[in-house]
Amino acid sequence: MAQMISDGIKVSSSIFYQEQNSNPVKEQYAFGYRIFIENLSSYPIRWLQQRFCIFDSLDHYKEAESSDVADLKPLIGPGERVHYESQFTLISDMGSLSVEYLFEKTNFGSLQVVCVPEMPLAPPFKNN
């Protein structure tokens, strides 16, 4: 699990291989991820955007912005935690994922970016 705490916002991400949705013969390697965002501050924050950078070792970097959750721009109160899950597919069995989040500190009107460190992607059979 990758985790970052920045100015009262804690973002945790975990990645898992989805064997049931993968088909290595057809170069389809499915991965899922879970995101937890926790507001450790004393004021509400609004989740405005997320940007994923996905590297596939046989392809290239792909960037995807936003999500169904971020499109709703949820307000996260002090002490509250939100959870989000999704998935993506690579054509190779190795790669990496990094995620950047944009939040608004609603009491101050200022923006804050939280970057989660890059996470390696590999199915369990690649981990010897």
C-alpha cells in the first residue's frame, strides 16, 4: 500500500492483480486499485480531481484524469474517510501506477495537490 499525508489529507492506495479478469494469452493483465482519502484536518475539503499515470512496459505512459467519484466533487468533512475502487488493463505483465489528487480547502479557498508514490504493477507469478 502506498500512502501520503500532506497538510491534513491522508491518501492511501493499494493495487491488486485480478486473475479472474486477466487473459495472458491475449495480453490482457487486469489490475484493480483501492483509494482511501481521509480528512485529518479540522475543516472540510473537496475532492476536485485525480490524475492517473499508468506505465505499461510493452506500451507507453497513459494519463487519465478524473473519475466518477471526483466528477461528483465530494465534500469530505473533518475526520471523514471516503473509499473508491476501479480497475484497468495492461497489455504486459509489468508496469507502474502513480496518482495525483487535487483538493480544495473549502474554508480557505486554496488548492492542494497530494501525490501518491509510484506503485509497481506485476501479477503474483512475477514475484519470485
